[in-house]
Amino acid sequence: MTGWRKSTHSGGATDEACAEVAALPEGVGVRDSRDPDGGRLLMAGGAFAELLRLIKQDGGVRAG
């Protein structure tokens, strides 16, 4: 079983509008917490680290 985790910036365990991440054998998986059985984005560890760096640098991503 994969240990999917929500962001610590999420509104809590009941906040459904959040992305989840998991360390997978192939890299880092990202999925929509509202659709856990739906599609997943798979990234290499370095690409995920760069994504996090850019998000932190730009102050986050806002849905519009």
C-alpha cells in the first residue's frame, strides 16, 4: 500500500481540495485528493524538488 500524504498547508483531514503526494518506486506521485482513484502525475525526484522550489519561490499556486 502506498502512503499518500496531504500537504501540511491543507485545511486538515476533511479538506478535500488538496493534492496528495507519495514516494513511489518510479518517482514521486501526485494526485487529486477528491479523486484518489483517478489519474496520477508521476515525476522524477529531481523534477518534484524543482517544482517545490519554484512554488516556494513564487509564494504558491492559486486556483482561479
